[in-house]
Amino acid sequence: MLFGLTQDGKVFFRPDEKDTAFVQLRGEPCGGVWGQPIDVDASSRAIWVVCEKEYMTSKGTQTEHFLFAKWGWSTTNNHVWWHMMRGGNVVQLDADDDAMWGLDNDGYILWRPAGDVGKHSRWLRVDGPPDIAFKLIAADNNEGGTWLWCIDMEDRVWRRSPGDYHLTNTHGKWTHYDNEGREFWEKPHGSVLKDLKANQGWAMAVDDNGNLLKRSIDGSCCDDGENPNISHIRCWCMEPLAPRLSAVTDNGDHGLGFYFPSLQHKQDNGWWAATANRWLELLTSRDDGHNADSPHEASQYFSYHCKPQEVDHCAGLDESITDFLQGWKKVSREPWRNWDWAKLKDEYGHCSGSSTVCQRPLKHYGAFRERFMQNLFCCSRHLQTMDDVGCDSPICKAYDMTCPGSRLLTSDLDCTVYHSRDPGTLIQNMSLLAAERLAKHVGEDRPDLSVLFDVSLYGTWTWIPDEVFSRFDWPASSKSLFERVEGKEGAAVWVFRRKCTNSARQAIMDKVKRMIHVGAEDITSENLDELTVALQRFVGNLAEGSYGYGRYMRDWDRLYQDFRAVSSVQREGYLTYAATLEVVGRQQVGLPTTFAEDYQCMRQVSFLEQLAFIAQHIQVDVPDDICESTFDKDITRMLPL
């Protein structure tokens, strides 16, 4: 499948090789406010864009780079959501199913496992050759591991052999000479390489004469046997039938490239033909991978998985544990010992074995987490509505849960629990039920879902999906407090009509002052009793219509005071609705509206909240014994690049 970035910063894809029509990826790639896309790449896991934003400072114009990802995408699920990631100032990237690779603004190499593209991941720096900065990077693997190919600022081609990317002082793995002691690219007649890609065992390049070249990923010479259409330029195979190209994409057939304004595609007969291009400036390709199977539209809602008249979901909890433990023993011949999601992620991040071996524990545990959470929700809902076996009443139907975001190997689960009156009791019962069923296996009296699975259960929402909102039997006054926001050809959501108030701005200002004068407010896990009471008051008031129609500011102030009372006892998150909607809804997910009436207030509140969030982590994460002499070494273990 082919992806392209147009001159005006839009991302397009072509669903079928034989179809010349391009379709635009929905949603704003850079969230509407984070600059313009300058690079695009894709694998079967996700689609990524690098965004560049210019801003003025006292030293003149400066640039900053941000990384956005689109997960869970397929041709039949062209959703709008783009997620902001920790970018590490990546200005050019290459990604496959095993890892992501990037170059920062100084030409240094950044790396992280492909599963670590969730919002809590970090880029790691890879040692390059001493005193060498790069301008292009490409990566692919064979049975030996992942090989890196780079072009430096002097147009030399470098190759790094596989393994040990998280270790330092590995400069010896880099070389720009082949086994015969000759440079990988000897610049025949002064020619240099203008583009570089790697895929399916080949390093591919386009020189400044437009020649399409390839050689084996391990650096050995290209060998295409007796192919009459292939000529050689010192170990690089060249296709004379290809038109003059300016770039090539990283597909395995070496048959996609473009020379503006014509996109070129290699046909089955070996000849090349021009096709429509939508004014592409960059392009990349990918296999559909696991994203090709678009899930049922309703499966994002946990209530979809509840079959109370067919399945005993409470018994299913114990069955899922038994199946998980037995399944692991069959695979590894050893009992399962690690019940800490963070430790599993860390082991995966430092694993130097093959992808299959490194991914096996998290894949097995992740599949168990998904099945366990589905049964946990359905069982808890059943225990709270035991008289309604078929879940036919409005009270039972109002229970639901969604966990939007990435489904990659190491991703956390940030789940919103919905109910029209009392979501807090369901959160409490799910947490207690999980602790009860897993205690004897984990070896703790009260294991925490956040430690076990990196799961957070929230009772306040950023938005309410239309599917869920329609089930709430709230009075007209409470429903009038919300407005419907249409997605671009997607499902609608409901958000509060007024998103920000002066009291919300004052509340976060008070939090910043407390941070300065008192210190960080460390919230490691929910206080379930306080959370339940706070949610009963907040959502119960909506169910009773106690906030009125929102005609008076005092009603909105009371509503958001109750909202903040809930947020303050949930697991770490934003305190105000304004910051949650601005950061999560608009910046990360890209809700297609600017909320102009509340724009200035939302921007101010979200800025202050993010400032407090960063300050809190600095106070909590940075050890007291850090010192200037070891700062550079110590800080890389705590803060992203």
C-alpha cells in the first residue's frame, strides 16, 4: 500500500496497486496547531508524520519538531485520530514492525522498539561513528538482525551491523567500507545519493542522476543472476528500465518511485508507467499487517463483549487466568513469574534477542490483559444488576467502558467508565474483583490494576460517544449542558457546552502556587472510596438535573468544582476539563473544532496544567542526589530526549 505527502501537507494513500485514485487520510496530521508535515512513514503497526513548526524568539526564527501517529488504521477504518508522541526532535524517520529509527536536528540517531510508540515511551540514542552527523537513515532486518544505513553530511554511505542498540561505546559496529575495503558508495563521476530506503533485505537508493539502485542489506554486492534488465555500478544493481527518479519508497519490489510531477510504478512486465500522484513530495509504503482486519464498529465498547445469557463472565475471569498460565508454560516450559507491566516493558526494551523471543512475554500477557479486562467489566456489571439478567433496563444499558488509543505491544490502557448515575461503584468493584482473583497468583493482598496491567479507570470523560450518550436517561436540563461535535464522516461525540470558566483558571493557578510553595502532589493510584463518593455526587447531580440548564455561571462553577473533586482523586491526570479537552481532545486526537468561544481560556488553563504536570514529574522523578558532574549521564534515564 502506498502513502504520500503532498506539497500542502496532506497525507494520501492508494488502497490498491492497480487503482490510480488516491484517498486522503482523515484528520489533521499535526493536530491543526503543531506546524506542517515534513516526513511520513508507515509500517503494519502505524502511520507516522514528522511536523515542523516555526516560531519567533529573541534570537530569531527557531524550529521545533513533533511526531504524530495514527494507530488502528485500515482502508475500511479511515478514522480521524492522530496521536501526539514524544518526538525527541525527530526530523526524519524510518520505521518497520520491529523498531522506529530517527535522526534529530543535530544528525544523531534515535531508536526505540516499535511497541514503545505509546505516549509514555522514550527515544534512546544510538551511538554513531565518532564526530559524524547524518542526514538520511534507513533500516531493515534479515536473519542476523537489524541493519542501519545512513548518509552523512559529506554524502558518504555508512552501515551499522545488528545488535545492542541500547549499549554505549558501540562505534565499532559502524563502517563506510565493504569487506574489500572499498567505500559503500564511491561517488562515481562525483555522483552522490539523494534518497535512501531499506526493506525486505535490500538497501535502495536514488543517485543524483535519477538511477534506481539496490544492494544487499548486509552490505554485500547485489546479485541478480542473469537478469538482462539489471546493470551494475560497483556492487549496486541499477535498473535501466526505470525512469529518472528523485525518490524511492521502501517496498519490497523496488518498484515505486517518483520524479515530480509523475509518480512511477513498476508493472508486472518490468516496464514503468506514470500514474496519478496528487502532487506528492514524499512517499512511503507498507503492508496492511494486522490493521487490515477492521474490528466491528461496536467492539470498542466493552458492553459489546458481554453475553450474560450465554457466558458466565465471572467464571471467565478464573478461566482466563488458568488458560494464560497453562499457555505460557507450554510455550516457555517455565511458570509465569512477572506480574508487573512496567518491568515487562523494561525487559522488552533491553532485549537483544530476536523479535519473536523478545516480544513473546508481552504478547502473551497483553492477550491475557485484554481478555481479563473484558470479563472483568462484564462480571462487575452483572454483579451490580443481578436482577436484570438480559441487561434490558436503562440502568444496566448505561454501563459501558472504552479504552481508546494504541493497541501496540507495550501500550497502557486509559479507560473511561461510563454510567448515567454511578460509574464510581463499577470502578471500585472492578478494582476489588481483579485484586481478589489475582492475589494468590501475584503474591500480594491487594494487587493494583495500574501495576498489573498499566490500566487506569477514569470516571470523568473528555467526551461522551454518541452511542453511549443516547442511552443516558438524563433530564432535558442536563442534556442541554452538552453539545454534539460531528466527526469527519465519523461517529459524533458530546462535550460540555461551556468548556472553561474563570474558576477553573483560578483552580489550576492555585495548584501551580501549591507546587511552588509546598511541592509535588504525588498521586500514584486512586483512592477508591473517595472516588466513588465524588463520582456519585457529580454524575448523580447530572442524573437529577441539579446543575440546571447552564443559564447561570454559578451552575457551571458548581459543575466544574464537582468535576475537579473527581479528578483530584483519580490516578494521575489533568485536574480541569478545559485542559483535558484541549490536550487530549484537540491536540492529541484532533477533534475537528476550535471551541472558539472558550479558546483563550482553554489555552491558558491547559498551559498552566501542563506546566504543573512537568514540574510535578521533575520533583518526583529526579532524585535528590543528582549532581552537576553526573547530570548528563543520570538525566537520560529519567527524561525523554
